[in-house]
Amino acid sequence: MTSALKHQKFSIVFDWFDLDEDGSLTQDDLEATAHVFAQVARADDQVAITAIHDAFGLLWQLLLEHGDTGGDGRISRDEFVTVMRVNVTTPEYFEDAIMAIADAVMRALDTNKDGILDFDEYVRMYEALGVSPDHSREAFRRLDLDGDGVISHPEFRQAVSDFYLSEDPDAPGNYLLGPITS
């Protein structure tokens, strides 16, 4: 069951990244995904925008180096799920790949630079990424671990860690991108 949950979560991420919907990931897909995430930043926040692009560039290099078993510059869904499980989510790579994206996105979403995400800032991520707004209120409630009405940087990082690493089907981070449905 637990490996099925991770497979499902990694498949959701694959679908997000496969913007041209051709069934494989390329450098263009990851660059386009970075562009989508960068759109949540203020236009003058070049630090956040650059950090997002750099983090997605590093993730692409890891995917290509460890996951492109066919050597064709493309990552299939199966290759993606495998490389995420075997390489990217290991302690050796997780912080520099996934958490670098999380930190850059948090910086971009926090448009007033107060170190927290209020509900409106959080919903902007959902809108930019095409996640149904119906999920935003429940996701925000679950990710606000201390119930103070905002998502702190540590809470956001915990949500991302839960999403990628947790095998608990009830982990709050599973709601990061909307509910995980079986």
C-alpha cells in the first residue's frame, strides 16, 4: 500500500510537469514548469524567479543523470517514478532538489515578505498551477499545522516533505496539491 501511495503522488507530479502532455518529460517541460511557478512571484522579485529556475534546472539534471535509462533526453512516467523513489527523495539529493524548489516557491508566494503565507498568497499557487480552487481551503487548513491562520516557512517545508517522503495516507502534506484520491 505505501509504495502505491508514493507511486500515485509521483505520478501526480509527473502529470504536472508534463505540460505538453506527450507522456514524457524533457528539459523544455521542466523549464516551462519553472516558468509557471515563477509567475507567482512579483515581477520585480528576480531573486525568487532565478531561484525557481535554478532549482528546476538542478532537478532536471538529477532526473536526466539518474533516470534517463534510454539515453534519449526524455524521462518516461516509469523512469520518473523510479528516479524519484530511488534517487531524488534520498537524503543525498532531497534538500538540494525538492526543498530548493519549495524554498524558492515559498519566497515567491510570500509577496509581502513577512515570512508566512496567508490564505490569499497560498491560493495564488493553486490558481497558477491549475489546481481546483475547491481544494485550496481544505489544503490550507491541513497545512496550517498550528492553526494560527497562516502557513509558516517550516509548515510549508513540512508539507513538501510529507508529500514526497511520507507513506502515511493521512499526512497533511498529501493535500499540498489537492487531495490524493485512490
